[in-house]
Amino acid sequence: MIGPLSKADLVPAGRAGSERAALAPADALTVRRILKVNHAGEYGAIRIYRAQIAVAKRTCVEVVPQLEHMLEHEIEHCRVFREAMPARSARPCRVMSLWSLGGSVLGFVTAVMGRQTIWTCTAAVEAAVHRHLDDQLHFLRDKDRELYAAILAIREEELSHLRTAESHLRGTTLGGSALRGAISSVTDALIWLSTWGDSSRMAKELKTGAPT
Ligand SMILES: [Fe+2]
Ligand SMILES: [Fe+2]
């Protein structure tokens, strides 16, 4: 049911960053954690969309073209983060299989529950991702211009995914709100765990406007 990994998911590249200043060790570590969690998150997103597409082809085929369009974006995002790793001495998350399994299960379950649940899931994940990308952009602006530019472009596409999902959601039900809250919390927790809490530090910096 879930398709095999595409080459674009996994192809490494060693493009060196030309606009990066030397970073303090703590900042370099945060950059590596940002890359690790973003790459893993895109990997999970690919699995969510693939599972949803597989189910939707049988249950609500009209949503498939939009899901496939978003899947193409996630594959490209995954490639961008993977290619940015070698020049920053970053490595993929060691528990990619968990992100893969979690994404596939979430995609499958939400798709089986129906069209509205597919869009609720997309809205919850994309809103959480968008929030964290904002925090990362604030952190990276003066530290890694190349990665900053890449995330800025990716954030635009994540925002378009969020808007697409919200345009399909009809009203707010208690169950829908609860599901959205739960998926959002799980996404936040996964991001926090994968960055060893750096996501909280970046969010705090963004609020206070100063490094912590
Ligand atoms: Fe993405
Ligand atoms: Fe997305």
C-alpha cells in the first residue's frame, strides 16, 4: 500500500554553503538539529501523503490530485534538507523508521476516517510545521543565509498546504478540533524530542527577540 522510498528521499549531496559564517559550537549544533528534524519531518510527511493517497484512490478520488501535488513538494523539501546536511556535518535522524511508521499510520487512519479528516490532519501538521519554521528562520537569519533562504522558500509551500487544507474544512466540530489539537501536540512533541528541546529555545528567542 505504501510506496517504496524514492531516490529523491534519500539522495545525499555535498553542496557547500558559501554564505555561512563560522558558528559557535552551540549554534552549529542547533543547525544540525534543525536539519535533522526538518529532514525527518519531511520524510514523515511523505509517508502521510502516500498513505492518504493510497486510501483516497478508493474512497474519495477527487482529493488525490491535491494530495499528489503536496506530496511532490514534500519530496523536494526532503531532498533539500538532505543535501544541506554534509556541508554542516549533520546526519539524518537515527529513528527514521519511527517517523516513517508514524507518518504511514497517521496517514492511513485519517484517510480511512474520511475526506474531512484528511484535511484536518493536513491542517494540523502544516500549522505546527509552519510555526516551527518561523522559529528556525528567526534563529538562522544571521547565522546561515543559505539554509535561511531554503527554509523561507519551503515555508511558502507549507503555507500553501495549510491554506489548501483549511479551504476544504467545513466548519468546526468538537471531534475535528480535538483531532487537530491531538495531531498538533504529537507533531510538536516529535519536533521537540528530535531537537532535544532546541525548538523551545528558538520559540522563546522569537518571542523575546533576543538569544537565550
Ligand atoms: Fe514539507
Ligand atoms: Fe507540507
